[in-house]
Amino acid sequence: MKQRMMMAGLWAGLGWALATTAHADAVAGKMRAATACAVCHGPQGLSMQPNVPHLAGQPEIYLVEQLRNYRSGKRHHEVMSVIAKPLSDQDIDNLARWYASLQLSVQEP
């Protein structure tokens, strides 16, 4: 019974997360990223700075959560807190859709 309730909660949470980004627009996200994100995270979401993470290929749900956390102050970073503050929910959804749409490949040495 407890396991069923946990699974129901997980499915409900996943449904909510997917619903919040249902109207996200990757093209709009790309345009917004060019003005707000590319300086640090690179034009294709691949940072050239060792202390700045790559965004390309990150899961959409993760990016949405982290950007909203920066915006709300739940997560703090001196640059990201300022950058995320003016972003609307739609901006965040669009950015997350754009970066999640970028596919990476890995090669073993």
C-alpha cells in the first residue's frame, strides 16, 4: 500500500512537471539564452570556464527547478541569482526546453 502511494505521488509530480513546460518554445529559449546565458555558459550551452557548468543536454525538469530556485532565492549564486530574478515562468520553461533539446555524444578515450 505504501509503495502504491509513493508511486502515485511520483507520477503526479511528474505529470505536474511535464504540464508546466507543455507550452515551452525551444526557439524562444535559444533567443533568450543568447542574451542572458551565452556569456558564461557558451552559445551552445557548453561552457569554456572551469567553474561554470554545461547546460546543453541537461534534463528539462532539472533546469526548470534550478532556475526557479535561483529566482526565488532558495538557491543562491552571486551571478545566477541576479540573472534569474527577472525571468518569467515562460522564460524559464523556454530556456529549459532549448538546453534540453541540445544533444551531446560521449566518446571513450
